[in-house]
Amino acid sequence: MKIYNTLTRTVEEIVPQRQGRIRLFVCGPTVYNYIHLGNARTFVLFDSLAKYLSFSGFEVFYLQNITDIDDKTLRVASESGVPWTEVSQKFYEEYRKDMEALGANSVNVYAKATLYIEEIKSQIRRLLKKGFAYETSDGVYFHVEKFRDMGALSGQKLDKVVPGSRVSPSEQKLNPSDFVLWKKQKPGEPAWDSPWGYGRPGWHIEDTAITESFFGKSYDIHGGAKDLMFPHHEAEIGQMRSISGKKYLAKYWIHGGYLNFGGDKMSKSTGNFILLREALRKYSRQQIRFFLLNANYSSDLLYTEDLFKASCEALDRIQTAYEMLHGVEGQSGSEDFDPGIYLSRIRSSLDNNFDTRSAFAYLQELSSMIFRSGGKLSPEIAARARETYMFVDRIFGILKNDAVGSDVSRAIQGIINLREEFRKKRDFATSDMIRKILEESGVRIEDEASGTKWRFV
RNA sequence: GGAUAGGUGGCAGAGAGGUCAUGCGUGGGACUGCAGAUCCCAUCUACUAGGGUUCAAAUCCCUACCUAUCCUCCA
């Protein structure tokens, strides 16, 4: 498949460094709060991408880091009067629960930064030895001027970067863009022993220490949302390539767009966000995933209630067509068609820079074909169509596969049979009441010529 | 100031030189006890502006304007 590589600014065929195996790393969350829908967008993207790469025949190893020590962790800890380790542990667990609820289950290893302190120190030691880092009274810093390719990923030129307003005058940095590798301990802060005294790792170094542990000095794909491109990903590249001397840290860099909310980027620091778990209370994970994936992954996506609803309508139609496949009459329709072409079109859309929007458009076309057939498809065609839906579902997780034949479904079927008795007697007042009560309980029923269908809403 | 990505029908959003994107919405009809779902017809000849290249441009080139994001923690 081809994918847009931020590093080269072109769409490139993915050719892994090791035949048939892809090593994928994605920046995970800083666990000091619940994740929001914008975070979820990124994780759903890479979850789906990892699954698609697997389906495309690659053996994928998907690694994600967990930032479990950070200024924000400490701030939350001191505000709530809870040890920082409890804050991290709690929100790490909540993050995992959220991912589970979202069906994002393709990560092989979640690596917590604090479990890699030795590896982090080893990297810092090597950077110091090679002259890429220097020590000051408050920490160890990476000297950006020593790394020629600094800024290559984002296109930024060091001398044009406006230094942040938060750079305090007391800092002894050689260049305003120098970033911290090791933060020396301040009173009351947690710390680990090191050649540079007690302290804790900087944010950027944890990722390269973790990826080096698992993948070595170079791997295939690095993912993340585009807000991490500068300076975080630049810093990672600077650190690892300075150590390794290799051409790449990762050969392909994939950046996802933002989820915007109320005109602005969804962001924890501005308070402009919807928590994923809040969204999951109102909507199904299928609806959330479809909404997040029904857009170009690198473009920003606007969230509004209306747009979300429209997306749900579209998904509903796909879902209804899929369900219709279960009840086909087994007779050939006048308009037989080949569902296989939709599957191959979906695959080529995905092969083309993971164009999920077009892939879904084809799925919608397939759905229209099924509706147009009026439910009269040969079993063979129905089976092939079902295959297409299942393929899409295994990668994107957008279809509801309610267990038909479960105890619950038998109970619901019983109620529907009861309602049918009233309908036969033309007691519509009672039958409508049953329908209304079922609807309020989350079961929608629809009368069709072939019988009454039901589904969860 | 620098960097990056963009400007497509009522809305969202694909396409990347010549043929229907798709979905949501809207109007009408069919079906139905009603509702829903679905179908049919209609609505829509849309591509920021101005130049150019070409037999042909939403798609390529130039100019202008506009938007978003990053340069500070951020998925």
C-alpha cells in the first residue's frame, strides 16, 4: 500500500526494512486525565491502519508508549493530594478501558516511560559522549545546533523559530530550541538516580529509549497526530539519529489531523473537548469509529452534533443493508451484480493513502445495490457481499454484530410474536404501544413484507 | 515573522486533465393499518478570484485573496 510520508512529503509505497514485517510506533497519551474524542481519532486511525496492514499480509508489531511521569502528572497529583504513581496508574487503566470500549485492540505493547529509566539514561549518556548534549545546573539538554537535520520533518528552520515565551531567563540553554533530556530534581519531586544527580526524564527521550529497546535504532512507521510533529518528533529524530548515525529513526512518518470542536482544535489544555467516555455514553463505538474514520485521516475534522448525527444516518444505512443480507430469499434477482468489485475497490482505496472516505463511499454504493435488489439475491452473491462487509468491519469495527440466537434475542422475538397477535386482530393501539416500549428500551422494530425485523439502537 | 496543509453543490466531503463520487438534507411519488426502513423521480450542470498552458482544467503553471494549524504542554 501507499501512504503519505511527512518526511518526504510524497505518497510512497510501504516497503518495510525487514521483509513482511512492520514495526509501528505511535505516541501514546500522557496519563493524567481521561482521553478525549480528539485523542480517540488518532488511536482509531492507527488501530485501523495496523489491522489493514495485517490484512495486507504484513506481520505488524504495534508499540505505544505511555507517558506516566510528567509535569502534568505531578500537578494533578499535588492538586488532588494523591501520590503521582496512583494518578498515572489510574488514568493508564482508564485509558486501556477506553481503548477496549472503542474496540481499539491492535496495540501489542504499551510501554510505560518509568519502566525504561535505564534505557533513557543510556541514551543520554551516549548523547553526552558524542557531544550532542550538555549538562547545566537544572538538567541535561540536547544541543539542537549539533544535529544538521534538525527541522527536516516539519520544514522548520531553527533560526526562524520564534522562541517560546515561557523560556525563563535563568535557563542556561545554549540555544532557545534546546530541549531537556533529564530534569534535575526539584524539592518534593520524584526522582531517579543518575550520573547527573537525581532527576527524571524529559518527554522526548522516553520515546526513543522505548523504541530502541523494542526495535533498535531504526524502524518502519512512526505515527501520531500532527501537533506532535514539531517539536516532539523532531526531537526524537535528533536524539536517535545523533546516537545511531543512521539515516532514519523511522522510514515513514504518518500524521493524523485534528478533531475540531466549536471552531477550535479539541484540546485538554484549553478545556475545549468532549471526553471519549462521555461520547460512549451517548453513542455506540461503531458510530464513533465511523464518524472518526469517515474523513481523510490527515485533514482536520469538525465535530458538531449535526454532523455526528448525519454520520450516524449514513452508518445506519450501511448497517441496514448488511442486516438485509441475513434475510435474503435465496432467489436470484433480476439485477444480479458482483459484490467482489466493491471489495476490490475498497481495497484499492485503502491502498491509496488509506483513503477511508472513498472506501466507505464504495460500501455505501454496495448497500444501495443490495437495497435495489429488494432483498432478492442469490445465496452466492449474498455471501460475497457479506464477505465485503465483514472485511470492512474487521478493520474498522463499524458494524454491529448482535448475536442472533442469544437468550436476549429469543426474548425479544417472543415479544414481537405477541405484538404480531395484536396486529392480526388489528388492535393497533396495543401493537403500537408494544413497539413504543421496545423502542424506549433500545430495540427498534420495523415491519416489512417478509416479517418484522428488529435491532438494537 | 517562519513553517505546513487547504479553499469543491444547502451541509459534510472524494476526485487530480476529457465520463455518476458518496452521504446527509430538501420537494414529490410508491409501499405500509400507522411508523420506520427501502425504492423511484426531482432538487444540484458545484469546484475562491484573475491570468496562462492545452483540442480539453475543479484537476497543470503563475498571481492575488482567504482559512486552519504549528513555532509553548497537547493525539
